[in-house]
Amino acid sequence: MYADPTHIRAKRVNLSLNETEDRMAEAAAEFNGMQKSAYLRELVLEGLRRVHGGDSQESGANLRALAS
């Protein structure tokens, strides 16, 4: 059925947003032609790549500073 079963996304995460955050996520996803869940997944994965990527130490430090 799948060429590579490791690419199946079966793990779920619940995310709580307030009304404004939800509208922003919905608008950004629509602007990018994506479903909201797929758009948010891409944002999370991009953030993880920036924080934990091999050659992006400066970007990771900036994201960690923003989180504090």
C-alpha cells in the first residue's frame, strides 16, 4: 500500500489555540493553499529543523531566545 511505511503519520498531537490564533492559522494556511493541520505541521517541523539542524545554530539560538 505504501512504498515506505515509516512515512505514515499515525501519531496525533492536540493543540489548543484561542480564537485569534485559530483565525491567524486558518488564514495563513488558506493563503498558502494548505489545510490548517498540514500547515501547522510544516511550521512545527521547520521550527524543529531550525532548532536542531546541523548548520543552523544561530537560528536555533534565536528561536530559543524567543521562547523564553
